[in-house]
Amino acid sequence: MHAASQTQINDARLLKEQLMTELSSRIGQHHLKQAEGAEILMVSRPRVSDVVNKQTTKFTIDTLVEMMSCIGKPVKLAVG
């Protein structure tokens, strides 16, 4: 049971990292300062810093999906 829950935690962390990487890339591609990114993502500048530094424990998957929506990047979920 412990192994199964650890797998689930790791899977969630990996998904968060993937979403954060995409958000960070978009900020970098558009040469945005963190304050500009914060305005677009509708969060504070420190929250953008947490995304860029991949502080996965500070975010839910829902929050990161909402941020992706703010940059016009849809997220598709596949179960398999």
C-alpha cells in the first residue's frame, strides 16, 4: 500500500514539473519578466518564481492547469 501511494505522489510531482516546465518555457520564449508573467497568469510575482524554480509542493495540479489556460495553452488529460 505504501508503494502504491508513493507511486501516486511521484506521478503527481512529475505532472506538476511538466506543467511548470511548459509555463517557464513560455515565459522565457516571450522574454517576460516575472512581474509581467505574474500579470498574465493572474498570480503574484513570487508565485511565478516558484513555478520557474519548480517548487512542486506549493501548487496543485488544478492551479497549474488554470495557469496554462491563462497563457492559451490547453491541457488534455489522457487516462491509460
